[in-house]
Amino acid sequence: MVTSSPDKSAQLMRMATYASTGVALVLILTKTIAWMMTDSVSLLATLIDSCLDAAASILNLLAVRHALEPADKQHRFGHGKAESLAGLGQSTFIAGSALFLCFEAIGRMSHPQPLDAVSVGIGVMLFSILATLGLVFFQQYVIRQSGSTAIKADHLHYKTDLIVNAAVILALILASYGWPGFDPVFAIAIAGYIFFSAWEIAREALDLLMDRELPNERRTRIKEIVHAHPQTRGIHDLRTRKSGMTEFIQLHLELDGDLTLMQAHAIADDVENRILAEFPGAEVIIHEDPHELIEPRPEFLP
């Protein structure tokens, strides 16, 4: 549920993209140094992930900037789908990194190697966890305020990083006191989790690009708002979708057939304002129909 005005949401979204890009670049630098010192393949895994984080965050930054541009003559519905395209791009990056990591870890399992400077690696991973935690909490706040799909994708990515970083610390400790093969085993497990994250991001992005209906509870609430108006007689052909931060709602409003055009228009305006009170920033289109009119309707549209 979006709780902020469009202007505040836009400002928070921009700040979130700057923050995620900055964190990713700092972590790349620290993890590169740690990996060169330890030669840990699980640490290499999280370094690769951070590189992709940076690429994805830069892509997000550009996509959010474009998505926030107002509608124009060529894009009457705005540019919100740029966010979904960014999410789809992120999922591709993430899946590619997981595949590379699997090959690297399998090779290391065949030839286990002792690790060096384990304490440095652990220290860097603890720093990574703290930096990522701060970013994740900020992104969570931005998502509550804006409902941004691009920030949700970035947030999910960085949440998986927390698990990845904790797993790397455990792998480093186990490998230093036992079998070096723990390192690539944990790397493969991390790769599996990264694949899962990529699918989650891709699924949400595809839903938005394919104009999937809003969740059932939101559609039900729209119907409740319409039926609560004392002068409405029903609703049909409710169609909904989301693009970026904007929800699109269109419906056929059933009214008494003997109303004048001005009266019907006034009722439709009142219903629209009631919907906007609970769905701020939405684009609402209402078509008025006489309740007595019988016309063919698509079976899938209630």
C-alpha cells in the first residue's frame, strides 16, 4: 500500500537508487581486496554478486529516472514499465552470475585449496553485512512509501546478499578448521539461492509487463467502494493493471437508466473520488451504463 504523495515517492526512489549504487561500489572494492588475500571461491561468489549488484543498481537508477518522467505525446500512459524492464534485466544478471559461480565452485571441488588470511575475509563480510543491512532497512521504508517495483527487485536482491554474506563467513570458518571443500559446497548452495531470487524478480517484472490484474484483495476493495455508493446499481468489466507506481483502474458503472447525463456524470465523479481516496495516484476511467441494459460481456471480466 503506497502511503506517500507521488512527489515524495519519486524523491525517495531516487535516493534509494543512489544509496544502492554507492553501497555496491564500496563492497566491490572491499571484497576484491579480501578475495585476492584469501583466494576463497565463496568470497569470489559474493564479489561477483556485488559486481552484478552495482550493474543492476545503475540500471535501476536509469530506469527509475526514466519511469518518473511524466506522460507525453508518444507515451500517454507514462513510462512506468521502464521499472519492470529494469527488474527483468536484473533477473538476467543474477541468473548469469549464479551459473558462472556453479562452474567455478565445481572446479574448486575437484581441486580443493587451503585458504589464506581467513580473518580478513571474515572481517570484510561482517562489514558487508552491516552496510547491506542499512541499505535494506532504507529500501524497505521506500517500498512502503512508494510501492516501486524496481526498488522491490533491488531490495530482494540485497536481502539475499545478507544470507550469502553470512554463508560465506560460515564457509570460511569451516574451511579454515576442517575440509577446504566446504568453501565450494557453500558457493554452490549460494548459487542455488541466487537462482531462486532471479526467478522471483523475473516473475514480478513479467506480471507487470503483461498487465496482470491487481491482487484480488485490491479488486475486491474497488467493488466494495462502488457498491457502497447509494446511487450505484452494480459494476462490471472491471479491468486493472499496474505500471511503475501507477495503478490503472477502469470499470463500467451501472446506474438507473432514467438519470440525466449530468446526474450520471456527477455520480461517476463521486465514485472516482472515493476510489482515489484509497488508491492515491491511480488512473481511474469509469464508463456509465444503464442498469437495465443487457449487453454481451467477456466471461473473464466480472
